[in-house]
Amino acid sequence: MSREISAKFMSTNYSPLMKIVIIIPAYNEEENIAAMVKSCNLLGYHTVLVVDDGSTDNTARNAREAGAMVVSHIINRGVGAATQTGLEAATLLDADIAVTIDADSQHKPQDIKKLIDVLIERNSDIVIGSRFLNDQNNIPLMRNVFNRIANMITFFLAGIMLTDSQSGLKAFSRRALETIKISSNGFEFSSEIIREAQHGHLSITEVPVSVVYTPYSLSKGQNLSTGLTTVFRLIIRTLMR
């Protein structure tokens, strides 16, 4: 990517002194992690933190060689635990803004700027990249069904109706970083973030983003089994309110 294109993506009204940390939770992503890290770097995001969630392959090594900071779990704990580790690390790094993005290239790093711009312009605490606000996205039926169910359960859990409560692409303000505490290890962590935001009186905004589904990314995300497990755990959390 040329410097002109990089500058175009990064041109915005926020201070260049503002510290932005990109968090990439990753489990056995040795084939994709280097490209994701480098894409973020080329777009001007130079503090990239990969949370290696107990990978058994070369994810951690490839991430470091690509220029990322790496924090590793000794065992595989789940995407929720990896995300919490990333948020805690971003806070320790004194980040003004942290952005989470999936390692499987489902989301486009170019959309990170959109989330950051909205976070600042609207003074939001959390900005969620919604796959369902972009009519150009071709979302598989089962992903659509599970997301709608999760959206409804999230509403009962937190009192906030969203179009994409399960999105892995999110931006957090410093206030949100200091407020959000994730206790869920699995995919239900996304709904827990919404509940934490509601309890902490944090503002949430959604923006449309692009998504690319491939056989690989579909295999890494929620399938029928994990989707049902996520829904079950969300129901239990709702009943335990």
C-alpha cells in the first residue's frame, strides 16, 4: 500500500498523539496473522497487540516477526478471555482508544478508521462494526439466525437492542477500557460487553462495515454447536440477572 493510500485512510480529526492499540485475539492463526498485522501497520496503526490464546502452531512467532506485540495464554481459554487480556493490556499501555478485530480476515482493517472517527465525533464509549447495516454483505443464513437470537437475548440481558451484538470489530474509549470487565471465556462475551456498558452508563454506536466470509473464516467462527452453546449460556446469564 502506498503512503498516499495510507494517509487517506488515516486522515481524520483526531490528534496524532492519541494512542491507538489494535487488539487481535488469535488461536491457531499462523496462516493469517502476519498479513493482518501488516495490514494494520500499513494503515498507520503501529501498536498492534496479538493475544495468542494458547495456540499450538506458530501464531505467536509469526505475529512477532510481522511486528506485533504478543501476549500469550498458556492454554486455550476462549475468545472472551483473549479479548479481556487484550483490553487489560491496552489499558496498561495507556491507550486512548482500543480496537478489537478478528484474526481470520473476516473484517477489513480499512474499517477500523470508520469506527475510530465515529467514536471521537460522537463522543461514544463503544462503537460496534455492524455487518447487518451494510446491505452489500452476503451473510450466511445460520450466522444471521444466531445473531438475531443473540440480539434478542442481549436486549433482555442489557436492555439495549443492536443489529450486531456479536461483532468482533469494536472500538473502545479509555473510559470503556477502564469500565468493561469480561468474565465469559466463550463467544457470549460480546453480549457481556453490552451488559457491562449498560451498567457503566457507557454510550454505544453502531456503524456499517464490510465482512468477507470464506470457508476458513466460517470454520473459525460460530457453527451450529458453538452457536447453540452461546445462546444457551446467554439464556442462563439472563435468568441469573
